[in-house]
Amino acid sequence: MTTAWVLNAIGLFAVTVGALLLFLHFRNAPRQIAESPTPEAQRAYEKHRRLSMIAMGLIAAWLVIQYIGLLI
């Protein structure tokens, strides 16, 4: 095994863990928004959720790149 392959495998693991943590955050999201007492808090939460979804999409894209790099 080369050093690059090992580093690539470690990076793939780290990205996968990050994607899993974001998934768990979104899974619990509906209960959190229902508890918000004010419209301002709901809007702030929706903005945070939208930005988090973008972050999760970027992590998923990076995960695909890592898999391609691992296979090549």
C-alpha cells in the first residue's frame, strides 16, 4: 500500500462520518422546528437548515470524489 492510498482511505472514512452526523441532524430536524415559539426563530432555523443541506451536498460530492480516487 502506498502512503497516498492510506491517506485517501482515512479521508474517505472522515468524510463518511461527517455525512452520517449531518444525516442524523436532519433526521431530528422536524421536532426542533415545531418547538420554536417565534416566527423569527423558525426563519433562523430554516436558514440554518438550508445551509446545512448545502454542506451535506458538498460532503456527499466529496465522498463520491474520494471513492473515485480510491478506485483509480
